[in-house]
Amino acid sequence: MELFTVSLPASLQKSVSKLMELLKEQALVDLHIGSKTEQPAVIEFLQTSEQDVRCQAILPHFQLKLHAQAVYHAAALGVAEFVVSEMEPGMLAAIIRKKYRNNNSADAAAIEKYCHDLLHGKEWDGLGTRFLDADRLRRKNKVAAEVELFLQENTELNVKGFTSFRLEPYRKELAEVVEYALDEYVLDKQYQEFISLLKYFVFLQDTKLPMVHLLHKGGHDFMLYDNSFQPIDPNPPSDRIVAEMLETEMNIEDMVISSLIAVSPKHITIHTRQPDMQVIRTIETIFDQRVTVCVQCASCSSSLDELVQP
């Protein structure tokens, strides 16, 4: 007896085996098939075409009142996993194309990458994978809840149509992700343009000191020394335009860059235990070949050991 059929669009027909695998795996869990209780299989999934998977009841073991709800729940979770893992990137790309038709392909690809980073880990750095997993599970459950309701009343589930015209809460969330990703992209692009201007200004600027040492105490806390390891108290940049740029554009944690521009050294040695920090990479970008990064040298090891924050 046929219970329902799940159909994929032609563009995803190569993934029909993946869909059937997910449906079978979830059914094994929810219906306890193959468990220690040795319950017999009550349903089976059959690939009936290049795009269709049919769920079929196995009689006489299948009992509508006893098994139907568990079957619909398991199938909904399987379909939801397929949507999130296989279709979500395409749905995000479609939202981007629809919302920002005037953006060139490079911009669209960049926004897609920002979306991927938001949903798959980069923005969760330091919080642990449990936050990432919980967020993904929440999106999956949004899809599963609507799929389960649909299967209770329908025997044909067209996944493409369902994701396009149903799943409003899920599609709304993806649209919000795109909006946030675009904001991040625009801000990052503006910041990169700002860094490029600073780099150009540094290139044109006359040097004032032959050498400075920048000791990184930890976090965004730095100390500036001259070539004799005497503290330097830099004045603000003398160039009015650059001073205004720094005041309006720079984050307070990056004001060390303002100090370096003010003293305009010919060479900078950064002493740090965290060479991969973003602010240090930014300094390297702006001052280019003038920068040397030191993680342990005779002249700074004792000072860093005393100053570095735990």
C-alpha cells in the first residue's frame, strides 16, 4: 500500500539516492527497526524514477493507527535534513539573485560566502560547535514541522514546490541571513577600501623614526618603544585628513595603527604571542614590507613574559 511519494526537481535528480538514504535512516530510528526488540519493518522506501521516492506500507505489519504518525514524523525529519543539507545553499543563492539583481556575479558569490560562514561556523568561532549544531537543528525542525503536517493530509510531496511556496518561517529566516550577510559584506568592503587608503598614505609618507618595537601584551593592548626600547608617546597624525579618517573609521581597539602612522617608522618589529590576530594582520597589510613579526627573540622574551596577559 502506497503511503506517499516525495519528488525532487530535475536539477536534483542526482541526489535522489541521498534523499532515500536519509528517509531510511530516520525511519530506522523513529520506528525502532532493527533494534533489540526485533520489530519487523512496517514500511519501505522505493526509488520509482530518477526523481521520485515512494514510501510503501508493508502489510500486514503496518497498522495505520499504530504506525502512521511515527512514519510521517520520520519522513518529515528525513526530508528536512535533505532540504537543509542539499537545498539550502541554492535557496540562499536564489534569494540573493532576486533581491540584488543589480549586483555583479562577484558580489553575489561573496554574499553567498558570507551566508555560508554565518550558517556553518565562522561567526560561531569561540562559542563551540554546540551553538552551531543547535542553530542548524532549529532550522531543520522548522522545516520538519511543516512537512509532517503536509504529509498527514497529502500523498504527493513535490520538494521544489514545497520549499518555494510553503515553509514561510524558514524562507523568512534565510532572507534575514542574506540581509545580514549583505550588511557584513558592505561593511567589510568599506573597511578594506579604508585600509587601502591608509596603505597608500603610508607609502607616500616621509619616515620619522628608523625603527620601532610594538609589544603586544594581549588582546588589543600594545606598548610602543623606540629602537632603544624606550617608551614612545606618539602624537596624533599630523595630516588632518588622515587624522579625521582614523577618528571616524577606526575601532578604538585598532588605535595602535593611528600611533604607528603618527611616528611613521621605517621599520616595525611586532613582538607577540598571537601573530594571527586580525589587528596584527591589518598592520602587516598597511605597512607591508616594513613589518617583521617576532614571537620569541632575545630582546623581547623577558619583557613579553612579564607583560603578556594570561
